[in-house]
Amino acid sequence: MRTLKVDNKWLSLERTQKIIRELSVLVIILGILIQFLGLFSVMQAIEAVGSVPLDLLAGGFAVSLLPTLYSLLFSVIGRTSLVFFTIRNR
């Protein structure tokens, strides 16, 4: 069994892979949650103001997609590194 030394603690390769898998899913969930929180606050602001131009609303929606896109990017990077390390350590 291969091990990885991190801060004087020994982690098995399987445990490290499990951590990467769980973190890649957690990142996606957090990205979606942050997007919903942002959209909720925007909807409250729109309700307080009354009306908002459509182009401003579309721009705000595009900005609210950024956390989800970044979380998907980090998840893909994590999963790709997982595949790379699995193939490399065979």
C-alpha cells in the first residue's frame, strides 16, 4: 500500500482519494448554495426597489453564476487529479 506524508501524518492513498472525492462534491454543493443565497438577496433588493431594468437583472444573474462555475471547475480539477494519481500509482 502506498502512503503520502502530509505534516508528519501518514495517509493512505485510498484515504486521500476518498477525501478528494468528497471535497469535489462538497465544492459543487457549496457553489450552488452560494448562488441561491445571492439570488435570494437580489430578489429581496428588487422587491424593495420595485422595478429593475432587464439588462441590469441579466447582468446580475450572470454574476450569480460565477460561484457555480468556479465550483464546477474546481470539482473537475479534483476529479482529474484523482484519475491522474490513480493511474500513476498502479
